[in-house]
Amino acid sequence: MASIRRRKDRKSGWVVDCRDVPGGRRLTVTTREQAEALRAEMVKQGQQAMPSTHDRDITLDAYADRWLEQITSSVEPRTLASYCENLRLHIRPIFGDVKVRGLHRGHIKALLAKKRTEGLSKNSVRLIRATLSVMLGDALDDGILQTNPALGIGRRGRKSPDSISHADRQKKIKVMTYEQLATFSAVSSAKCSRRNALFFLLMADAGLRPGEACGIQWLDFDHVGRTLHVERSVEDSGRVKTLKTDKSRSVDLSPRLVSALLSLQASLEADAMLAGEDGISTWVFITRAGTPPRPHRIAKTFKKVLRAAGLPPDFTLYCLRHTYVSHLIATGAPITYIAAQVGHSKVTTTLTYYAHLFPNGDRRHVEQMERVRSTASPLAAPSVPRDDVGLPLNDDDEGLNEGSWHHFGPKSKSATSAVSEVADSLGGPSRTRTVDPLIKSQLLYQLS
């Protein structure tokens, strides 16, 4: 059963040891009342029926087959394909014959370190750990495991083999300069079809993801409000799905992008009228088969334009989105506006990838603050007696009494004589208090 005890140092609260309760653990709280409530809650949870297991001694191979069958209808096809590939290439060959409940953190850490030694990238190793973590998490729900050994690897300040630092993320952010973007746009207009050139302009001027640009329809375009409603995306398999964040957004469009979209729409409508067709396709970008294009095919066209323009070959189609964000930052756009434009659910996501692009040494902000402050007029001073703020009101003010002043350091005769000498030089009596306010004010002025 769960127990409560005070920490040995008697300064850090109370320990609730619930490890004997199914799903329990050792926790520390501040007060005994909190400890009692936590123990009661853990015992209550432990009294719930545990899920029945088909086979507690099931091997990883057998459980992986059952697990993949269960999640087929609940995950994206691309995610399912990633799980299958990681299991087939990296996990099954090592742990296939091992019992699921026999896996522990040491096994998984050794696997990840081995894969990094073999030359796999950090992102590939991260996906291997993610596959194990999701599968073993479901094994925990099924009652086969008591804890998930793949969860939280790399804690306590140590980096795990699959940890991706901010520097690693920032290396992937490749941005075109203004001149490079202008060169790319000019070459794409000359070498590509009208629709392909518009596709690249859409990514550069609206910051869409490649799949989002493929899924744009004419009904999403508002030429009056100069906005574009983004609510769907196209996968490399051709499947149309909802957005990455499952939330649609409205994107502001540049004037040249609005003009290009209107021009293409008018041209398509004129061609459809001449051909005797009822109207144009609902998709802005469409293949000969009447379906929206796939991002990986557009990426091949992008590479061809890149070579024709003589630009660095390490640019990818996604770099147009990075360039869009970078150029918005250069204009001083608020981070909240940028995050809303590119569809980040949190501002922290934008900062994670693009924080290094924000200026951090611009003194113009301080100078602007000073200009604004210098134009402000002082408020009218309230009518209060001067003694309310610690200033003497008249000669009889008790503030001049020696006992009411705070002396810093010991009293000395030299200090007293110095005051007397100043008073004598001013022509007043050589006593501490004086009835002449003029002499007193001059004396305070000299001492200040």
C-alpha cells in the first residue's frame, strides 16, 4: 500500500511512496495534507481494474504486428509507413525475439547510440525512439508494461543520441537573399509554365507549406480582401487532408500575388468559354488528370529552375517559406503576425526555428524610446506640504533635530567643527540651529 513519510532533511516536505500501487510512483509534496490527499487518490486509481493482457510474455515481433493492425485506421498513412520502416530496418532485427516486458532503458539507449555510431542522422534516430515510445506506450495501456522505458531518455541534463539542438534546427533554415529571390522569380517566369511560376510566387509571397499550396482552390481566394483561406493540404501520395495543426487560417496576400491570381483566373475562364465548358476547375493548380499536384513533383521542377538560375543547389522548395518568414522579420513584423501567417499554433514554434533571424543589437529602439519620452509633458505636481516628502517646512521643523537624522558612520569632532566653520564663514552664529532661514538654506546648499 501507499505510505507517507517526512524527508530526512525535514525541510523539503513529505514523500508519498505509491510504488506498490499499480501505476504508482514516489512523489514529494509540501504539506502533510497534500500527501494524504495524493495517497488517497493513488489508492483509488489502483483499485480500478487493470486491463487483461493477451500474453504478458509476448515478444516484440508479435506485439508489433498486433499494434500496427490496431493503429492502421487511426494514424496518417505517412506516419504508419514511417513506423513500419523503422520497425523493419532498426527495431525488429535487434529486439524482435525479446519479450516486451523484458525491455528496459539500457537496451533502448544502447540501440540509439549504436545507430548514431553507424552514421544515422539525429533525426533518423529520433524517429526510431519515437516509434518505440509510441508502441511501448500502448503496451503500457494494455497492461504488459508498468512503465514506458523509451519515454524521457536523455533527462538529467545529459543529451541523448537523438537530441536535436537549436543549432541543428537552424542549419536547416536556408534563406534566399532579395537578389537571389528576384533571380529565381525571373527564371521561373521565363522557363516554367504559367501555373508553376505562380505556384513558386505563392510560396514566396504567402509562406505556404508545399502541400498547402497544392491544395488551394479558387473559392479560397478573396481578391477584394486580398486574403487566401488555407484549410487543406496535399500529401506526396496525392491524398488531400486537413492542415498540420487541424486549424484553417487566413493569409494576407501581396498586391503582385493578387494580380497574378486574378490574371490566371481570367485567362482560364476565357479559355473555358471558348471551349464551350461550363466553368474552370475548382483547383488553382491542377494536373492533366484533373487532380491537384503532388509536392514532391513540384520540388523536382524547383530544382530545375534552381540550376537554370545558377543558385546554390542546397536550396529546397521549403526554403521559399523560410525566405518569406525571414523577409517579414526584416521588415519588423510582430512575431504574433508572422506566426499567424505561416500557421504556427504557438509563437514559441516560430521562435524555435527563426529566433536567430531576429535582430538583437539594434540601438534604434532605444533612440526611438528616447524621442517618444522627450515629447511627453510632466504631470501637474500635487499640492502637498513639503514635509510630507521629507523636506523641512520651517525652522521649527523637527526634521532638523539631531536625533531624527540617520547618520551614516560614526560621529566625529571634525565633522562638527566643519559645520561650525562653514557657519562662521557665512556670518551666522556658530550653533547648530539658526533663526536665519537664508543662512540655513545656504548652509544646506554647501553641504549637499
